[in-house]
Amino acid sequence: MPNQQRPWRLPLFIVFFLVTTFYNPSLADVGTAAHYSPPYLPTACFGNDASQFPTNNLFAAAGDGIWDNGASCGRQYLVRCISAATPGTCNPSQTIQIRIVDRAETSVSRPSANGATIILSNTAFSAIANPSAASVNIEFQQV
């Protein structure tokens, strides 16, 4: 038997090769993003401290899905627009890094759409999508 052919080895190798080569598990989550306008202070995370905002104005309020009883304050996420109700709304080549500074449910400014996963500042939303859209579908990952 040692010299006998084992015809199942080649197909098994091919399947193993294809699975390991093309299987790309995603570490990101999918949700929705809306946007909100000033005034941004006070926030649920850091009160009236204006230094909480990144200098590039890429920040957000956390929706209930990621709020985590306030543990999301200060967390940073990579966010990119993946689709919207209107074709051409997203800038799919643009990924931004935002910082959570507020809670969507209690933010001073109301979001452009209710129930979003993340409410982006106007600057952040405009970086990944047409600002005339009320909300978009996003892919996001904590960093």
C-alpha cells in the first residue's frame, strides 16, 4: 500500500489552499451613521471640556449599540461608508478614525436620523459621504 496512489489528496489540497488563501474574516462590524451639528457641548463623556474634541474634528456620539454604559467614551473607531439609499452618496475610498465624545440619546444637537449606530460630527460625515444624506451604512472597527 505505500506505493498506491491516493487520489483524494490533490482535491483536498486544492480545497485547503483555496480556503486559506481567499477566506478573509472581517474584524469590523456593520451599522449606520447619521450626523449632527454644533453645539456639541456639553457631552455625556467629558462635559464642557472643549479639549475633548480632536483638532481634525473627526468625532462622534455613540448610539445605544456601542454606548456600553459610557465605556465607549474616548474609544476610537475606523469608519467607512459602504452604501446608502442614494447611489453615489458614499466616498468608499475614504476611511476615517473618529473618537467617541458623547452619547447620541442625550446629545445637545439632535442627529439627522434616529437609531444610528454612530452619530458623526458634520466634518466626519462629510469626509465619508455626501453631507446631504441623512444616514449611510457603515463598516466600523475599534482601534
